[in-house]
Amino acid sequence: MTMHVEIADLTERQQAVLDAALAAMVEEGDGLTMTSVSRRASCSKETLYKWFGDRDGLLTATVRWQASKVPVPTIDRDRLDEKTLSATLEQFARDWLGVIASDTSVALNRLAVSNAGSGKSDLGSIVLKNGRNAMALRLKPVLEAARDAKVLAHFDEADTLFGSFFGLVIRDVQIRLLLGDAIKLSGPVIAADAARATGQFMALYGANNQTKREG
Amino acid sequence: MTMHVEIADLTERQQAVLDAALAAMVEEGDGLTMTSVSRRASCSKETLYKWFGDRDGLLTATVRWQASKVPVPTIDRDRLDEKTLSATLEQFARDWLGVIASDTSVALNRLAVSNAGSGKSDLGSIVLKNGRNAMALRLKPVLEAARDAKVLAHFDEADTLFGSFFGLVIRDVQIRLLLGDAIKLSGPVIAADAARATGQFMALYGANNQTKREG
DNA sequence: GCCGAACCGTAACGTTCGTTACGGTAGGAT
DNA sequence: ATCCTACCGTAACGAACGTTACGGTTCGGC
């Protein structure tokens, strides 16, 4: 286990270096090299190795650093009527789509996917933990509270609802971006998508709709 | 452009070599090497280069070969009532989930994603064309026919519906698999997911439901 | 039997890149 | 002033791997 610096206590210089690594990741993808990072960051390779141990350590630290920069939406669980739940979910979807569509997120996920294939030091689980799982962790209590407040219809597994919400929001956008499809999501488009997804989710799982739900 | 063999006319030996490459891809991921493929296929590297030009050509041919093996569901556009449309969509979803969850598909998509990052000879667009886009091509006429037969509510853009169907079926399954999450989808689970997704899609877009649809 | 084409197995070459080593500089402490 | 620490820039090392070259074998055609 190469763990030289905790992301909690990074000096400003170290953060700058990781930002340079992030930029390298976005522009050079998987093929970023220790030399290119050091050149970008105007630092020596010796420093990279002292701080991060090896290439894997640098990549891991970079992924963690980016994850720590993504704001995690906070939600108040009180006053849960249908209106506020919808608004919350919509905001959630908007933020999330914005992250997913960003260059850094795409580069990061590409790297993690590559790495998950090669088996080394899984970046995959890190990205999963700080991406999807972090979202699920925030969202599931809200869904359960909404169920208890009779705003959502009864359900047993919050995972199922989360999965459906995920699907309605992300659709085929992420995989297309990862595969290099040139789609650009402007702010208005994201807002519209978030609104549609939220409306559909409420239609499927809202307390007042008894349409087809769980299998 | 390195194009040595068309996938249409591959000798059996060549197919066997590509199957070996496929196996190597599944087990070694991005880091598969010309040597490992030749060893697996019991062929010489010289042959690999003669047939496929270079490493990129081999990978491209492998991706095309796998794509050509995936059965494309065929659909009859006649007799479109709600029942048959549901059955068609459900079958579609089932097949699709089965493909997405397979080891080869995961390995293939990982490779394509890595490659899309590095910019080389896009495998990404090939996978996109033979995956998502092939599905969209088959599905959109059906959706439009269903609309004209008043089985689905009115819509302008079939893309929107396709995206929603995609999301409801795939949800977070593909990205989790790509990132290395250890989920196993048994046949019954896939069937249940396909049924749920289809039910939800019909609930959202069926002609007899006027719930929230397009933005 | 003989020839050439196709192919196998392996050795060899060159490049890239991770990793390490080294000389030099700035700044703070003693 | 001296020393020590942290850092920069660059050169050097070694392994992995794509690519090429070569000798040996099989096999169909004459």
C-alpha cells in the first residue's frame, strides 16, 4: 500500500501538482507520463516519487483530490412535501449531470475504467465510492423519509428507486461521453433533462400514482 | 488506415485468432500484448502483423468481430397493439442486458473507453455504432410505428424516448460493471429488470397515460 | 521429388517510460 | 558563515513491448 500523503493535509504546492496531474489526465488521457506531469507542474520527478510513491500513488492521489473537490449536495430531510422533494431531486439531478458531463469527470472515469480492466490498485472502486455510491448514500435517506411522509409510494428497497432515478437522469449520456461521442450539454439542456427526469421519477414512484413500479 | 482483412471474409483460422484475442482482452484487459495473443492463438506474431497490420488493426478487427457476433434483435413492425409492443420491448431489454453484462462486452467497452481517451483510431465510435446506435436504429422505427398506431402517446423526437428506455433498462449497471463493481446478473434478475423497465416505460409513454413526459 | 507460399517459433532491434541517481540552488536554523 | 532540508532539472538505467527479421516446417501444385 503506497500511501504517502493523506488528501486531508495537502500543502498548496501539492494541490497545485495534483491539479497539474488532473490537467494532464484530461489532455493526455491514460497515456499521461510522469515526465509530462512534472513538466506541467514545474516540479522534479524526484518530488513526485517522494510525495506519491509511484505512478499508481500519483494517480490515486489525483483521483482522490478531484473527488474531494466535487461538492456533495446536502439535503434537509424536514418539510418533505411533494413540491420540496421534487425541487430537491431536480437540483440533485442538475448538479449530477453537470459533474458527469465535465471534462475532468470524463477523463477520471476513463482512467478508472481502464484501470479496473488492468486490475491494478483499483481506481474503479474509488471513483465508484465517491461518485455513484456517495450519491446513493445522500439520496436514499431522503427517499425513505419521503416514503414515511407518504410523498412516495411504499417500497422496500431504496436501491431500486435510486437505480431508476439514476437511469432517468443519466440515460445514455455517460457511456456516450466515455466512448468519445461529441455531445455538448449546455446549462439549459441539463436543466431541462433534470426536470424531465424528476417528473418521470415522481410519476413512477409518487404516492398518488399507482402505475407499474417494482418487479 | 490499416485495413488488412474485412470482417466479412475471415477464414476460420483468422476467426479463431480473433477469438483468442477476445479471450486475451477479457483476461488481460487493456494490457494485452501481441505476444500474449500469439501465444494464446498458437500463431506467430508475423502472422498477426501480416493479417492485421499493427496492434491497432488487431484490436479494431477484434472489436468488429465481436460486434458481428452479437445477434441484432429483429422486430416485426406489424400487429402493434400494446401487448405485443410490451413483449417486444421486454425481449429487447432482456437481450440487451444480457449482452451488457457479459464478460466480453465489459472488456470490449473498457478497451474502447480507454482508447477514446488516448485518441487513437477510435474504437469508441465503433463500439458506439454497433452497440447503442444499432439498438437505437432498430428501436426507433418501432417506437414511431407504435405512436402512429396510437399505442404510444404523441412525441416528436424518438431519441428522447430511446434515451429514457435506455436509462430505465441499463440504469447504473453498465458503469458499475465497467468500474469493476462485482455484480452478477443471473437470468431471472435480468428478466425481472427487463419487465420492470418495460412496465415503467409504458407507464411513462403509453397512450393511455397522460403523466409527465417530455420537457 | 521439387518449389513456393503460408505459417510457426524465436531471436533481435528500437522506443517509450517508470524509476533512480546526481549535481545544483534557495532558504531557514544554528 | 555553515549546514541541512527541500526542491529543481536532467541524465542514466532497466524493463516491457511493438515491430521486424530469420530459420524451420507443412502443404498444395507441377
